[in-house]
Amino acid sequence: MASELGIDALQAPPTVSWGLVARESRYGDGTFPKGEDAMVVLPRAAWESTSNAHLIWQIFSQLDGHCTSNAATQCLMTLRELAGQRRVLLAPHSLYMQHSRWGTGSSLDENLAALRDVGVLTEETFPESRAPRGVWGTQRWEREWITEARRYRVTEWWDCDGDFDLGATAIQRGLPLCIGLQWPGGGGHCVLVTDLVKLDRGSWGFRGPNSWGANWGDNGFFTLSESQMRSGPGYGSWAGRSCIFDS
């Protein structure tokens, strides 16, 4: 069984700032279908531990405020992996630049909507070395960028409303889950959950890749218990259900 990490274990390294902000954005349009309307919640007696770490072949290292864009982009890469698509390294900073200023962070719902409506570029097209500072949202998108981004989109998100049982159900059905966390003392962070794991003493927890580099935590992965998830307010959760496939 997985060992439970204390909440202090998910504190950002000194060189990394928190990047998740509240759900207040021009993308907060409420158009994501509610998960409870889209799938039957599985009873806990039917839950089983999952192991999908093999689907994660890239651990991101967070730029300033990019945790939400990292998690959303990692979700798309995981959906592509589940569908047997060719591996393409996507550029989360190209998602972040659509709606954010450098260092301000962004909300999870605006990243998910941008990934649905616009898409994300590949690292080959828009390498991290080209990532600008300052105001990102005003950067002009080249026509070729728009064409490429439309090939890399999540087409449907299910709003799991931060509910642990609904999020666990999504994971049991093979869907990666983006969750927004708010920690005591302030600051928000966003991560991708790929697994539901049975912890010590019969409790359950979420596990997935963080975006603080492969040397952080368990080779870049975190584990959070249900009690930790319920210990304070959060910023919601969304399951990625489908994405654009290669033609």
C-alpha cells in the first residue's frame, strides 16, 4: 500500500511560487458538463487501486505560476497516451500565455476552457526558451500556431466539483483528473491525478505527477489522502474525458 505523505511534503521548493488562483475568469462560463450528470458514482466497495504511472513519460518543471497550465497539459498528454497516440511533448507555457501575465498565476477553469477552445502548441513549435515575460495574453498568435493548437485539445471536461467520490469514480473509469488545492496559510496549487490508491489503515488517496521536477517527491509524483483533500477549501476538479486524435 502507498504511504501517506504529510501535507508539508507538498510545499513548493523555494524557487517555485504558487500559481493557482480562484475561479474568477472570462472562461468561467459554466459550460463543462457536471460529472454527477455524466456518470454514476461508484460505491466505495467497488473501488480498486490503480497504477497508471507508466502513462506519464514527462515530468514538468514549473515556471512561475504555471502549475495550472502544467496539470491541464499533462492531462491532455495522458489522454493521448491512453488512446495509443504518438508521443508529442506539448508546451504548457503556450497554454498559460493565452490568458495570464507572468507571475500572476491563473485559474484552473480558464486553462481548461482555453485547452478546449484554442488548444496548446508543441514544445518543438514553441520551446520554453521562447516563453516571453510580461504580458502574455497580448502576444500575437501566428496562423500556423492556431492550426497546430487545434490539433491538441481536450474536447470534453466533466466538472467533478471537488468531490472526492466523484473524482475517484472518474479515475476508476480511466479518466485523468485535474484538481485545485488550497493550503493552510494561503496559496493554491494544481496537480493531475492519475491514480486512486489504498493507503494505510484502509483510507484512500489520490496520486499523480506534480510539476516541480522529477527530483521532487517520489520521482516527481505526490500522494495525498482523502482527509488532506477535505482539510480545507479547494478550487474544484475536472476530469478529462476526450481529446482530438491524430488524423
